[in-house]
Amino acid sequence: MNPPSDLLTIGDVSRMAGKAASSVRYYEHIGLIPPPMRVSGRRRYPSAVLRTLAVIDSAQRAGLTLEEIRSLLAVSPGNTAATERLRQIAVRKLPDVHALIERAERVRGWLEAAAACACPSLDDCPLFDEPGRLPPRDSAADVGARAGGRQG
């Protein structure tokens, strides 16, 4: 029996999705994409897998964890529950992203002042006299871990 012509090899999927074949296999292994059909022992994916991989890629770049992505993909594509889940995740993550942006803006302001500094020495530089100008050292790691989905 010949496979349907719209089935893609893992190499095709990898090239078309811009993902390493190892990533495609990993997503299959953890259940983000369904196991493909096998033809002579080789993986053959339906073209719909490309859309799923695009969703995974976009969600990862937006900082969603694999578990959050799994919850989005668990709902059938035509079901509005997936978009509702996406909204809930976004609402939950936005405060952390706002905090990261605020931190980055404070750091940028300090660095801009440092770049314009004409002080003769660090002892004379007021940039080091105002610890409140910069965010606390641990806040970036804490906020970044929450926004990026890393778990410690």
C-alpha cells in the first residue's frame, strides 16, 4: 500500500518548519504532536503538523512553557476553549512581562547615564551612590523565571 501523497518525511517537516528533526521527535515523544504514521518504519507526518509546530514555536517565543502549550494543543483546533486558555495564560503572564520591561528600562537608564559619565573615578561617580536607581539583584531572576516558565 502506498502512503498518501500529502504525508511528509521528518526531513521535510524539519526543513519546512525550521525545526531540527530532534525537536520534532522530542515534541512527538512528549505528546505535543501526535505520533506519525510509519511507512516502512519511517515517520510520515500529515501536513497539519506544520501548523502545530508553528503554534509551538510562537508560544515558546512568547514565553509559554511546554505544559502551557500542551494545554492549548489538547483542545481540538475548531474549539474556542483553546483560545480561552490562551487568553488565561496571557493574562497570568502579563504582569511578569511588565515587571521585566520596567526593570529593563531602569537598567537602560543607568547604563545610559554610565555611558555619559565624565567622573574622574568610580569613587567620585554618583551612579554608585544611589542603589535604588537599579532594581534589586534577585528580581530579574525571579521575574524572568516566572515569565519564561522556568521552574526551579
